[in-house]
Amino acid sequence: MMIKKSALACIIFVLIKLTVSAQTIPVGTPALDDYYRRLQLLGQTDSAASFTARPIFSPASGKNAFYPDSTAKRYGNGNDAVLLHDKMGGVYLLPVSLQTQYNSNHPYGWNDGAMVPAKGLQTLFSAGIYAKYGILTVQLRPEFVSAANPNFDNLNKNSNETFVARYYDVYNNIDLPVQFGKGTYTRVFWGQSSIRLNYKSLSLGVSTENLWWGPGIRNSLLMSNSAPGFKHITLNTTKPIKTAIGSFEGQFIIGQLENTNYEPLTPGHTYFSENLYLPKNNDWRYISGFVVSWQPKWVPGLFLGMTRAAQSYSKDLGSLGSYLPFFSPFKSVSADQPLNQRDTRSSLFTRWVWPEEHAEIYFEYGIDNNTNTVRNALLQPNDGRAYVFGLRKLMPLSDDNGAGIMVSIEATQLGETNPDKIAGLSEWYVNPYIRQGYTNKGEVLGAGIGPGANLQTLDVSWVKGLKRIGLQLERYLHNDDFYYYTFVDTQDWRRHWTDLSAALNGEWNYNNFIFNAKLMGVYSLDYQWYLDSSKEVAGQAYYVPGQTKFNLQVQAGLTYRF
């Protein structure tokens, strides 16, 4: 009996010693989400952290990661955030966040989590509690979203029937509605919630948190916070695992994706009196995936990694291989039209940090549903490819302690280069069998710019601690694969839908508060790929004005940290 009591005492002692913080900084948290990554450029945070598998986890020391601007130990006695505290853990209040967004003319934006593409005013509210006891942690942080969602011109009424039919050819094979129904949209999500068991550098649990895989900042090929988080089981690292050959980080997930059942356009359209919308299989979708990052000890600051994700309808799950993302079995749906019952994509990435130069460069290269042989992939590496490339340089200001100028550029390329792929409607995130495509609740899981799109971004910001004031310029080319699919027969090269935008944005901390704001003007050329042929005049210039729209986007947010 004494032996059993001693063993129990040892177990309790070990649990106390192994208590770690699995509290997370949600992906996209204003000011904080990028703050720690910027610190790495200055050599002021863990050089082995890759920042390619997020959310970021709080340090095990008990320091509140939401308060890097304070030297106080926020989790302890006498703190407003602490509801209960003892040697085994405690219960704490999480920050309260209110984010608002307004689009004056039409939906615009991504990387906004539970928010939806909508015109008008939209609000996202989140709050919650965090509890830990030994190796068990519970984070409950639901999200409430409400959007006015008024009607807008989501396809020009003068568009010809053939154009509309081809639009449905593509968007019948992805759950990406331009408007989420009619009237006010209101939802409550589990948001950034999780239940975890944590041991040293590992965490096993159930979560609905948003994930971000890869080194990109504006876009990520496989996982981002453009769509709401989905229910998943996760096994992940909470900090780098150091070995004889370097440090490793990663995550393995299995989860469930949800559908919207909204039509691509509102209202629906017909072609020769036939409905163009083809209802999708409403079976829930199973997803599995992983990200792994390696920091070789021989090359400080260099990170090499891989991501992979695979989804299937639940009815198609069978062998062990169908449950895991490591395999890509090809199974014919029918004899005359073989289709892969799995939707797969993967990427390789690298991130190289130079603390001495206060700079970083990163690159992610992805392949979408590629069933080619290795030989064919080497001969035609652009087949089904996409990439994200970026670099950042922080230039400290010697006359202002801690302040600096951050210059960032990033380019995302999802457009297909193979004409046969375009003609066959094979583009990123679209799938002819799993016809919701790579989405959750009607938004893309990966790059928020969507299928066939390209984006170039330049950002120049003044930064100091959590404070940032910047100017952002972007060029956003909407689904160019659809453009070539639709207009290649007419050889009409005038209809590229391109958005040019400029934005002033900033984040500012004051005591317990973090404020964030953004003012953006978006000038859309050839909006909805529409060109008014009535303006064409014989013998005049070939390039005639297309449909143009101006959209004003205003964002404002407030976060209170207890």
C-alpha cells in the first residue's frame, strides 16, 4: 500500500512539474500575431521557432503571451485575469475582442476567420476563459459574427448566357458563394476553443481553432484563417523539439469540414430554361493533413518544411490509407469518367532568417491534385503548381530605441499555366468529384484570394513593439483560370478582373487595450470580367472601358486584455 501511495505521489509531482501552457494566440490576432515573428528578425526570441505552424503557443514559464509589453507576470496573485490559481493550474480570463468591417460597394477581403464575404457592416465578437490543471488545458473562446449582408450586383445583369453558364461550370465544383444568402447573416461558432493534454513539447487534443501552415503572411497555400476554424483532432508541438540534427516542429490533424448549400450566385440563373446550379453531395467531408518544419543545426535561421492535406467524403472512407494524408490512392468513380475520390494538395517551403541583417526570405511551392509520375513532374514542374514568395527587411531607427521601418513584399501565384488544365477546369481548390472543393463553410481553407488568382503586395510600416502604422499597396488578379476558360475562344484579352488597392493601417497598444484600424480604397477594373460591348465603336481603339467599381473598406477593432 505504501508503494502505491509513493507511486501516486510521484505521478502528482511529475504532473505539477510538467504543467505547460497550451494557451494560444489565435491566428490573425491584431498586433500580437506578427509581433513575435518580428522579434526574431532582431534576434530577441527563440531562433529555433519557425512560425510556420500556428497558432502560437504561450511559453511554459507562465508569462502571459498577450502581455509582451509588460514586465509583470500577468498570471499570478492579484491579477484581474485570474479567476482561480493554485500549484496545479488555474482559471483565467482571455482577452475580449471586437472587430468591425465595412465594405461600401461589394465584398472584399480575406484572412478574417469567421467573417463572411459581405457588403455593408459586419461585426465579430470573441471572449472566453482558459483553464489548466496539470497536463490538462481547456480554452473556451467562442465567436459571434453578424453581417448586414445587403444585396449587391454579384454578376452584371447584361452578361451573356454563355458567360454565366461557364461561370457555373467552375463554381458548381467549389463551395464559394459570392453572397451568403439574403439579409442579415448571424452565426455563433466555437471559434478558438480547444481541450488538450500537454506533455513537454507535445500537445494532443480536440480543437476548432484556425490553423496557418507555411511561411506566408498574406497567403498560405493549404491552411489559413480565411475560413472559420473547423473541428479537428490535433497532435502538435508547442515549441521546437531539439535533436542532434536540429529542431523540429509540426502538426498532424484529422477533422470534419462543413458545407453551406448556398448557390454560387444570388439569385440563381438558368440556361435555355434549365437551372445552371447543380446541387452538391451534402455528405460531410473528412480531412487529414500535416505540416512539419526542420531547422538544421548546421545552418542557423534556415527552416525547411512540408505540408500536405487530403479530403474525402465520409462515405468514401474505407482502407487505412483513406484516413491518412500520406497516401494518394486513385480510385475510378466510373469506367467512362475516372475521377479521384480524394482531393489532395501538398507543398514544400523554406524560410531563412538573417538576424544580423534583420531580414527574412521565404518561399512555398505547392502541387494540386497532381497524379503525374516523378519524371513528368521534373519535365513540367509548372503543371498544377502554385507558390508564395516573400521577403521582409526591418531597418531599426538609431534615434528611436526599439523603433524601425519594416518593408515587406509578397507574391502569390495560383493561376494555372497549362492550357489543357484550364480547359479541363483543373485549378487550385476546385474539384469535380468533391464538389465543395477545398473549403469550409463556403470559404477557401488556403489562400483567401481563391482559385486561379494572383496577388502582389508591398507593405511599408513604422513599427515599435506592438505599435505599427503602415501603407499597403496591392494588385489582385481575380480567377484568371476562369478568364482564359471563358474567353479563350473569342480571343478577347481585355477582360482581366484586376483590383488595385491602397490602405492605411495600424495597431496601437495602450495599457490593457490594443486598437487596430484599416482604411482601404479598392479600384476594380473590369469588375466581374464584364466589358460593355455597346461602347465599342468601329475603327476606334480596341481597349474600351470595362465595368469599374470603387469599394471603400473600413476596419476597426478593440482588444481588452485583463
